[in-house]
Amino acid sequence: MVDQRTTGELVTIFGGPGFVGRYATRELASRGWRIRAASRRPDLAGHLQPMGAVGQIHPVQANLRYPDSIARAVVGTDAVVNAVGILAPSGRQDFEALHVTGPRSVAKAAHEAGVAHLIHMSAIGANEKSSADYARTKARGEQAVLEEFPRAIIVRPSIVFGPEDEFFNRFAGMARISPFLPLIGGGRTHFQPIYVGDLGTAIANAVEGTGVPGRIYEVGGPEVLSFRQLLDKTKQWSGHDVGYLPMPFWLAKLQALLTWPLPNAVRPLTLDQVRMLQTENVVSEAAKNEGRTIEALGVAAPHAIASIVPGYLERFKHRGQFAHYRG
């Protein structure tokens, strides 16, 4: 029997213990890759170990704010994935550091180390002219990566769902304790949610050579749904039929400003997230016409939300995972 710990190629995944990173780790481990899971706190990456053989997945310390730690993490590696990203800044972990400067350092280190493949996670909506800091820095980060590593593949997902997500879980949690959910901007903004497992598969395929170097891929699932439709489904699957509080964008921005001193974990939405809600978050027609979609990255049939989300929102019901039992 061939020992995959010694024969598999080596990939460094920045943000390996994170939401998207863990699914890319699992997929690549199943294919025999050896993995360096790079993060600021490798001591908190124990949940990755069962995803591979003993010694196949190795957490290492690296911080995107420190180029030396990045360079050490990519020495001798065959491929690099950057899955680091934040939805809201916290202290020195701000948009500029993690979406622009850090990705440039990763791309530069990968180039200098002679890495064959670099996959960089961005987001649909990345735009230097956006009013949202998140979208502007994502766009500048893409540019920085391609300047340092022109063969890099950029992956832009719509909102990503899965058991650890910050969308369905957040609003299900709000529905459990609040008599209403905020219907921002009339709930008309559209999204194309992508299952994190499908995203992990697309990343693994790109690591193994699927996709055209230097291209930007827009990744979405099989359904385009409005913000209100997503909230409707969240209420249904979490078992909390609460009402809606219509909230125009200006009022949502004011609320975000007034709650600014609170920790991000308890704020309904940040000002930046409200600004992002003013823009459609779906795969563009240009990407479809040019073949820059998830199908081009080898995922022919991405999962619909109804096949995944109800299972992990069941815990929010009055009887939790026992809600479907009678008696």
C-alpha cells in the first residue's frame, strides 16, 4: 500500500482551519495531498486532523500581516491556496491587511518559492468603485495577486453556505430570540448561494490544474434568490415564523452606525454589509458567456440550499434535532 503521507504533493492553505479552508483541506486530503494548514493560531486547528491520515495534515503558524511567516509556510510546497478573508475588521485584522497587503505577500512568496499553482479566494461584488470597503479591498487584492503571480486563479463566490456559515445561522439565531427579522431594502437584492463543499471541490480541482491560469471565476449555486426569499427559507427551516421589520437602506445604515461599538458577533449587520446589500450578488452574464463559472472548475451539479441547509438549521427549532419526532 502506498503511503500518501510521503508520496502526496504538498499544498499550503492559508486559512486552512477556517470555514472555506477546512472544506478545501478535506477534499485535498481525500485525494492524497499533504497539507500545511497555515493560520495565526495553529493550536486551534485540531479539528482538521481527522480529515486525513496521521501526519498528512500539519498546522503551521503564519500571519498575513507578517511576510516572513508567509515565506516560511510556502517553502517546498507545490501549490498555495489563500482562503483568508473577513466580513468585518477587528483590531489589526482589517480589510487592508487581510484583503490587499496579505494576499500580495502570499502571491510574492509563492512566486519566489517556485509554486506551480496559486488559488486566491475573493468574492462576487469585488469592485474598486464600490462604496463598501470590503468590495474595494477585495478588488485591490485581486489586482495585487495577479501583479505578483500572473498565473493565479481567482475564485469569486456568492454567499457561501454550510454548517458553519455566518448567513443562515446568524438569521436563524436572530429569529429564535427576536419577534422580527430586518427586511433591508425591501429584501430585493439577489444572491446565488454556493455550498461550501462544492467550493472546496472547485478549489481542489484548481489546485490540480483545472481552470485557466490568470482568470477570475465567479462561483454560484443553481439558484438565484432574493434576500427576502432566503429569510423566508431560514424561518421555515429553523421553525420560527417571526415577522419582518421593513428597513430602508438609510435606516439600516443608521442602525449599523449606532451599533458600531458592539462586538461584531452581536451586531445585526455592519455598515459595510448594508452597503453590499445594495448590489446584486450573482454570477455575471459575462462570466457565463466566457465560461468562468463553477462548472468550468469541474463542479457540474452544485448543491441546492434545500439539500443542505435544513439539516443544520434544525438545531434552532424548539426541540432541536428532536423536532421531527412525534410525541
